Amino acid sequence: MNRPDENAATVFLFDVDNTLLDNDRVAEDLKRYLTNQVGEAPEQRYWEIFEQLRTELGYADYLGALQRYRVEQPRDPKLLAVSHFLINYPFANRLYPESLDAVEYARRLGQTVILSDGDVVFQPRKVDRSGLYEVFEGHVLIYIHKELELDDVEAKYPASHYVMVDDKVRILAAIKNHWGPRVTTVFPRQGHYALNAPQVAKYPKPDITIERIGELEKCPLPEILAAAGK
């Protein structure tokens, strides 16, 4: 991984799923593929295991759910096809329109870093296969619970100000609580989490709300910094 810019005044932190990449469409494709490969009942069982595992771990683990499903169905040869589908999925085709333009715009304003949650295999694979690893020049951080690792984020990428772009208001609220006016929280209203009005209403309003990731380019740096409430 390339060294961070030690003189960066502002670091832009980007989530991946439903922020830069339409993960809802990935899930829809997987559901359709599972139904075609193993049938409707096994497909439903896979998602039951997936949700159980997400509750246990706190993040989505597609391969882990597949492994647990395999324990229940050890002789099902179709599982290999599902594994191949996941590992070789064309994630670059699921990047949101103008997502890379938004990253390039942020790069002109400061350091850009991916800050994501996920497992140790599939999430890095997704970042790589989508082309985001190259776009971010290797500046990628993936934790189990990123909102609990902000001290490590700060140690790796010191800055006077942070900008967190994430579709989950729960995460934005936790990060705002930790960094206070040193961070501007940006909420792109994309994906099922962001569009769940009752859940969104449970948390404080983010500093900046945009309807899609491409609208970040319409936000001048002085406005982004001022929105943090310094």
C-alpha cells in the first residue's frame, strides 16, 4: 500500500457498499442465481443463515454464509457454482454512476481512503474486482466494526479534518460522536439502509445529505468544512 500524504489537511473516507458500489443489486443478482442453481427453498435458507451470521458478526459475510449452508448440505455439488459466482462477480459493473468522479473530486481536495466493514476475504476481493483498490492507490482500510477503530484510522491517516461518506446514518452518528467537529458526515441517500426512513430518523441528522454520490462534486471544500459545525 502506498504511504499516506503525511501533510494532508483533509482526509476523505469513503464507505464501499451502497456508497460507491450498488450492493443491493449485487444481492439481487445473487438471489436470482441461487434460485436458479439450488432452488427457491435452499435460496431462502441461505439468506436465513446470512442474516443469522450478520447478527453474530456485525457485518455481511456472503462466503461465511455459504460455508454454513454447506455444513447443512455437504453433498450438494451446486455450491461450487455459487462460490464461483461470488468470487468472480463483475463488481466494476455495479459502481454507482459518477462514483469515480466523486472520488477524483475528493482527491483534488485532500487524501482519499476507503473505510469499510467486512470479512477478511470477500470484502477485499470486492474492492479489488471493482477497481476501487487501484483507484484509491491501495489506501484501503477494512475493519470488523470501523466505527470502533477510528483511533487506528487517525494513526494511519493523520489529518486536521475528516470527511466520512457513508450510506448508514448509524455509522455516521457514531463517527460524529467520536470526532465531533473534526469530521463532516456526508450521507448519500442510496440503498435500502439510507431509504429506510424510520431507521434514519433514529439518529442525528448528518452534516450533509446528498441524493446520490455524484452530488459530492457540487460541494465546495469550504462548505464541507463549515458543515461540521466548527
